[in-house]
Amino acid sequence: MITAQDWEDAQCIWSYHQMGHALRPCSVAIGLGSHDLGVADTSVDLYKRGLVPLLLFTGATSPTTRERMPRGEAVHYRERALELGVPGSAVLVEPRARNTGENILFARGVLEKEGVEVASVLLISKPYEERRAYATARKLWPEVEIVSASAPMTLDEYVNSIGDARLVIDMLVGALQRLMIYPDQGFMIRQPVPADVSEAYQRLRQAGFTSRLLATDSPSS
């Protein structure tokens, strides 16, 4: 059972995960692969609004996407973008990355190979991954400006789209754990975690929302 306190704590962490960056024109949009085709849809929307001249989708497969996206996350994202009217010449694919760090590094490599000059990146992820994506990109690609973005959704809307409230809260908790421990591993910049967010995290852990936590404080995920 999910209590009123659980929902309040989940909302607190959801809000923290979102960066609230003002959207502006950037050199390229990088869509981070996942199970969520909403990342591709958001990328296309921002392209059509004229915020970027080029899309790059990055991602291989994972246990959660292997059956749904057998050709790879980035490839399925590209197919979605083409269905929505983006010309093929405006969509690049990076099909090897299996985590957020590889998403950034491998996407950077593709852009360098293609001769794309990058001063700023519109980095598009799932709503609860905005801060993690930003922190990772700032560590691995510090010379470019990063604008973090996602589909504009409330927590309730996202839960409805996934259809599993407990899983969503587990993912919120797991993403926050990584934000706290990955800086020590050199994977992302450190960001302050407000006291209310830390307290919400501890309560949700104690309430059993732990399926997406790392078993130990290790970088594997």
C-alpha cells in the first residue's frame, strides 16, 4: 500500500530530479535511450519548434527494452522521429551506449566524427532523470553548455503513463541514490541534496521502495 506520506515524499523527489531549465536554442539535441518513447517525442517537438537543427539518439538495449525495442533504443527513437516527420538527414544514431556515461561519451564521439560543432546541448531524458543526465554531462563534457529537458509531465501523469506507481517510486529513489554516490566514483558532478529531499529518500527506503537501489554503494546499475 502506498500511503499519503509516500506520495508526498515521491513528489518531493520528483521535483528535485527536474532541473527547471529554460529552453533555448542549442547546437544539437541528444535524446537518451530508455524504455520511454516520450523522449523521442519530446526531441521531435523541440526540433519542430526550431530549438535545434539536429537530433542525436543514443542507446543500445537493456533488460527492460530488449523485447520492446529489439533493434536498439536509439534506432527505435530514430524510427519514431521519422514517423513524426523529421527528415533523416537531421537524425543521427549512436547505438552502443548502455548507461548514461556512455550515452554522453559515445554521442560526443559521433558528433565529432560528423564534424558537428557543439557549443550547447539540449539533453533530453525521462522526467526523473533530468538531474542525473545533467550531472553526468557536466562531468564528462564540461566545455559545452547543458540544457536539461524532458516531457512536461506531473508525477501523476507519469505514473498513469507507466501504469505502476510502486515501480515509479522505486525509480525515483534509485535515481536519487545514484546522484548521491556516483560523484565519488567520478561519474558525475556533485550536487547538493536539500534536507527535505534527503529525508523523503530515507523514509521511502524504510517503507520498502528499494527495487531500483544498488545492492552496495557500487557504480553498477
